[in-house]
Amino acid sequence: MINLLPPDYPRPRSFNEKLMVLIILFSFLTVLLSITTFYIDKRLQNKAIENKIDIVEEKIFEISAETKDLKKIEIQKEKLAKSLARRDKVVGKNIYWSIILNKLRGIVPDNSWLVRLSIKEHKELTIEGYTINGDDLKLMVDNLRDSEVFLNIKLNIINQEEIRYSKDYQPAEGFYYKITGEINQKLELADLEKRGDDTEI
């Protein structure tokens, strides 16, 4: 059977249809560009935030390290304070050894030597030593009593015994002595100010 109807040719598109296609295509490209721009912008923002987080983490690490160092310093400070408190309890506060030693240097005779010198919390003085001459010991005690730095000087122990100073010296007869007394703190500090010496031990 023969089809006698004319073929259905496509109609040419009108101007309005072409415009509609262009509008749709432009809208699609605009949306695509907006999405791409939004995505890139978010990526850049996320990267900036990540960088800031890294910087903050580095700062936190530095602060943490500094805090640990500060804690160590505080611990050392507490240990030092306790050590100083123990020292003050043993030797007493405001003991200026330079003055005491200078005074004793002019008092202890040449034939005598000290083996122990202690000053306790309440300025209690103890001197132990040896001398090979009894007259030197008497002179030393008299000089201590005459000194304004020392108070209530007493010769507590005196024993005659053989002195062995070292293997390079021959043994000699002499005396072991123990002297006790007190430090005149007021005069000590006044003497210190006069000398302009502020060395405290």
C-alpha cells in the first residue's frame, strides 16, 4: 500500500524558541559557575581555617611547653625556699660569716687551729680546736671575752692529749678545747654597715 501523504518535515524554529534555548543554556552555565565558585570559595575558606587551626595548635604546644618549664621553675623555687629555711634553722638568720671569720683570725693564736666552728639558730657559738700551748689557749679565751662581737664566752672542755695533725708532722703534746658563747648580733650588723659589706651566707 502506497502512502500518499506528504512527509512530515521539521518546522524551522522560531526566534522565541531559539531565545528560550539560549536562556536555558545561559542559566545552566550560570548555575554551574555559581556552584563551582561556591565550591572553590569553601575550599579556600576551609584551607584558611585549617591553617589557623595549625597555628593555634602550635601556640598551644608552645604554651604547654612554657607551662611545664614554669612548673619546673616553681618546683625549683619551692625546693630552694625549703633549703634556705633548713639552712636558717641550722645556722640562724643574718649570720655574716665574713665578720665572724675576720674577728677570729685576729683572735686565734698561730699555735692553735680550729676543727669545728658552728653558729646555731639563736646565735649560739661553738668553737672546737687544738693548741700546743696552754698559754695560747688562755690568750684566745681572753681575747674572745674582750671582743665586742662575742658574748658569754666559756671554756667548756680542755683535754691534754697527743696531737697528730697529719702524717707529715711529728706527734706533739697539746690540748683539745671546746669553747661556747654567743654572737652579739646588733654589733655584728652595725659593724657590717660600717664596713659596707652585704655578703650574707
